[in-house]
Amino acid sequence: MSFMEFVIAAIGIASAIGVVGFRNPLSSAFSLILHLLSIAGLYALLGAHFLAVSQVVVYAGAIMVLVLFVLMLLNLKSESGRRIGIVRSALTVGVGLVIFLTVSGPMLAQFTDISQATLEQNIKASEGGVKAIGELLYGKYMVQFELSSLVLLVGVVGAVMLAKRKNVQLTPREGGMGGAK
Amino acid sequence: MDPITSYLGIACLLFTIGGIGLCLRRNAIVLFMCVEMMLNAVNLAFVAFSKIHGNLDGQVAVFFVMVIAAAESAIGLAIILSVFRSVASIETTDAAELKW
Amino acid sequence: MVELLILILKVFLVMNLALVLGSTCTWLERKGSALIQDRVGANRAGAFVYSENRFVNVLLAPLRMAGWLGLINTLLCDSLKGISKEDFIPEGSSKFLHAMAPVVAVLPIMLAFAVLPLAPDFYAWDYFVHARVAPIDAGILFVLAMGSVAVYGIALAGWTGNNKFSILGSLRAVAQMISYELPMGLVFVSLIVIYGSLDVYTMVEKQQELLWGVVPAWGVVYQPVGFIVLLLAGMAETKRGPFDLPEAESELTAGYFTEYSGMKFLLFWLGEFCEIALFALLLALLFFGGWDIPWVTLPKGVWWAALIGHAVLMAKVIFFCVLQIVIRWTLPRFRYDQLMNLGWKMLLPVALINLVITAVAKVLL
């Protein structure tokens, strides 16, 4: 792996451990933002340029802002008392290790049915330009595309219905920030 | 191991870290963030596979996963807010009992 | 090897340009606001240098002129004052995040300059030079992505301030910025529909022609509504102009800036003015033809045509910077609910309808 790949992957893994490890949920959130940006960097290194930019726009730019908003509005303290015991932590990490070995075993096996030359050719052929992805998205995956717009609509309506306060009268003075204390 | 396969290894590692976080943390928002991390690990594996096989179907799959994750994050955070209003805490151990 | 050297030179030049434009905007703001408010502005520092030696005195005349214009005051004295101030970090918050917040607010703005072309492509001793640092094919989407990431600097700044004014100010600023990203993105999509490419260079290239032989085919001719929407949305996104409630002194004691002093505050300040320059560059490139002189055609690929094009582009950028400064000092501030109303209830439907009409027109014509 080249130097760039190594550095960005290291940042990604370190920030992932930071998400799990920090006690303050806001530090976890900022660590996740760094993780998402490093994953975007990995996509760019893999040649998926459109995906890298849309990862920054969607994940790091919109979803994490939502999470940060919720965290700041709820104004939480760090996780209170009752720390998880050392036995349970060690057991969890052990089970995690077993899962890792199980998942990565078949994935990391050498792909013997694809020769090295075909691999090189395939790497060149899969440059994620916007035009190529657009042709696939609006051609072969048109139905899925339309359905995903429906999913987003359901998401928006559901979020508004769930988070709305019941029986609240907003006075004209409260305006856009009505209800937040 | 050729360079593309090492991306798959990184994806597995990130998935496992997300899974461990999901088991260890009690704060609902941190749980949500660990789920997002697992989704991202799967996305990385998709992109690596698309590069191995030489077509862009993997990247289109990543696109759809991102869309679903966005919708899920909106609804998940709305659920967390609703739970916070009735229980006044977002630790999962505080909401573990049904109303009698 | 030569490509690497050209890349380093390009990065250096673009960074220089971004910072020089930002600093020029600070000076324009100071003197321009003075002119608009019918006062003189800063004209003392460096205006009275004098030397007994007559020869040196003549050489000092440009320095006196610069001092009289307020350049030395704004560019030199403000920076020295900022560097020498005490740099404190509020108690009870993370030192690292407090120091990182200005960086996270300013760095994406500098990065967004990387995908914007600053001159037409030209040949230099048989190397074909793209006049932008990163010729990726998702150009405009990258600018939108950087605008989305710049939100985190504001959130960090407010949270590490550890007082209610900062948090309130930063929440309002974040809500404002993410609300106005939507009309901005929709205007970008309308432009993509018209020009058929996400790359900003292709968009500028297509604006060089003449429409119906008479009118230059600039973006503002294709998308007048889009221009107005982008002007408003961009000014709200950069928290400038009548949308600067997050920095309002009378209401929030400087909002999310409250706990910042010295060089960190100057970094926020410089970032805001570089954002003005970025937005002016975007407007000039997308809507006013970039380096196009209306009815004059210059030969492509020649280095002196690139230089003239760059000069024309900079003239347009300075025009839009002055426009934003004039708008800021002329209009009173919006109230917060008026601001959000404008973003969600007026600009977003207008941008959507604009997109639909553009798409229909593109298919039919």
C-alpha cells in the first residue's frame, strides 16, 4: 500500500476506536466525523470520486450535523456511573475478534478465478466518474432509484411526526425556535 | 495480499470495531453512531469489490446505502428525542423496563 | 517530476490568491463601509512617515499614500494587534477542540479554491496546463461538500466556548447554514442540467459563445432566477450581509465568536473574508462567463490569452466582493425567524420551481 493509503487508513481506524472509546458523546461525534472524512479519502484513493464527494456531502455534511444538533440540544453529561466490568469488556472484545476472523477469512482469500491482468484491467475500468455512475443509476437501477426517493419521503414525514410535540401552541414570538429549552 | 484486498481487511476491521462499540456502549446516540460506522465499513467493502470486478454496480449499491442511511438517521434521531421526552435519559439501561 | 513541480506551483499560487483576495476584502470592507457611512475610515497609520533626506522622502511617497488609504492600518496593524493579544482558552472545555475550531472553519474554504478554474487552459512549452489545482470531474459538488464541512468549525467554536451565548449563537449559525445549503444545491443542479457537466471548467467554456448571435451566453441569461437565489443563499451561507445574526453584537455579544481573541479570532475573520472571495469567484464563474469578454474572442491555449482571461476574472471577482460589502452595509439585519422563513418558505420553493422549469426547457428545446 502506498503512503497515502496507509496514513488515511490509520486515521480511519484510530477515529473508529475513538468513537467507541470516548466517554463524552460529543467527542465520539467529532471522532465519527473524522472517520467519515477518512472513509471518503479511501473512496477517492480507490477511484470512486463521485462517491467520495457525495460521502462528504451526505454523511459528514448532513447526517453528522443532525447528530450534533441533537447532542447539543439534549445537553447531556457524560455517561454516568455503573461502568461496564472488565470481564464483560474482555468477553465482548473476544467475541468481536472471533467475528472478525470469521468475516475476514473468506473475504481475504485470494481471488483465484481472476487473473492479475484482468484485475489491472478491471481497476482501470471502474473509475467512478459521474457520467458512468449516472448511466447505471438511471439505466439499470431506475426502479431502485425511484423507490429510494419514496424512502426519503417516508423518512422526512416520519421524523417530523415523531419529533413533533403534541398539543403545543406556538405563539408568534417563539417563531422557529419554539419549544427548545 | 494485493493492495485491493487490504481494503477488504480494513472494512472487516471497521465492521468489528462498530460491532464491539454496539455491545459496549449504553448511550443511544453513540449506539446509532456505531451502526453508521458498520454501514460505512460495508460501503468500503462494496467499493473495493467494484474495483476487483471492474464494473460500477458496487458503487451504485453504496449510493443506495447512503440514501437509506440518511433516512434511517432522521427517523432514529427522532425516536431518540421522543424517548428522551418520556424517560429524560438516553441511556438504554434507563429505558429497559416496560410501564407496569 | 515536472508535473509535481507544476502542482506545487499551482497550489502556492492559488493559496496566495485566496489569501490576498481575503485581505483585500478586509480593506475594501473597512474603507467601503466608511464611504457608505459618510465618514473617512482608517487613514492614520503610516501616512505621516517623513524623512529629512529628500531622496528618501520621494521614495516614501507611495508608503504615505498607502497609509492614507488605510492599507497599512488594515493589513499590517490589525494583524500585529491580533498576534500580540492574550490568547486564552475558557475553562471546562477541551483545549484541543477550542484551538481546532478556527482551523476546521477555514480549511474547507481554502480547499474549495482547488477545483475552481482561474484562467483558461493554456500550453506552456508543450505542457498542457490546467489552471486549477485539482481537475476532478465532480467540481461543483466538491464546493458544496466543503460548504457542508465548514459548518463544523462553527459548531465546535460555539460548544467549546462553554457559555450560553456561544452555544445559542452557534446553534443559530449552524441551522442557518444548513438551511441555505439546500437552495444553493438546487441552483447548482439547475446549472448542471443546463450545461450537462459537473465540471466548472466545462460550464465556463460553454459560456464563451453568443446566444442568437447577439447576447453573450452567460449563466445569468440562462438562469436569472437562479442567480438571485444563489446570491441570497450564498450570502446567508457565509453569514454575511443582512443574514449576519450569528455574529450580531447587539443581541448575542458576538455569538459564537465570544470566547475567541487574538490570532484565532483573526483566523475566523480571515476565513469569513476568504469565503466572500470564494463566493464572488463562484458567481463570476458560473453566472458571468468567467474569463469571457463579451464580444471578443481570444485564441485558445495561448499563454497571454490566459493572462488576459485571468485579469478579466479577477475584475469580476472584485466587483462581486464590492457588491457583497455594499449589500452588507446598506441593509438592516434579518430577525432569526424571518431568516428561516426566507430560506425554507421562499428560496427553496423558488429554487425547486426554477429547477423544474429548467429541466423541462432543456428537454423541449
